[in-house]
Amino acid sequence: MMDLHAAYDGCVRPMTFQPIPFALSGTPGVAVDPPPPRGAHTRAMLAEVGIDVPEGTGVTPYPPDPPLLRWLWTVLRWGWFAYRRGSM
């Protein structure tokens, strides 16, 4: 089976994707570049209409990782909810 590897912003290693397991003879699978981060093309688009904006305007950064204790509390809370509902 063919594996596709693509690098994404915010990921340490390239992500691996496996296409759907049936063959498409008329349209073979290809690896394409991922879309740019949200707002990455803002300066170029606004420059075309004559608006000058500072570097980095419009780029939305990835949210920071939540603090460990808050993350653990969320996992425990949802785990307890799943246990009470009979999902675990």
C-alpha cells in the first residue's frame, strides 16, 4: 500500500497518510502540498490592492499546550463521565 508523508506546521515529524484501499485507475493518488496556515497569504493579497500591513499580520498561531494539571483534570473528568455512562 502507498503511504503519503506530509510536513505540517506545528508537527515535529511528517505525518503519514494511507489512501483509501481501493484503486482509482483514472485518478491515481498523489501527494500535494498542505494548505498554508490560516492568514499566511494576508500580506500578499492586501499588497495587490495597495494596503501595506506589518509582517506577521493575519497569521493565527497554534494554541499553546494546556497546563498539565488542567489537562489531567479534563481527562479524569471525561473518563469518569464515560465510566458512569457505561462506555468503559
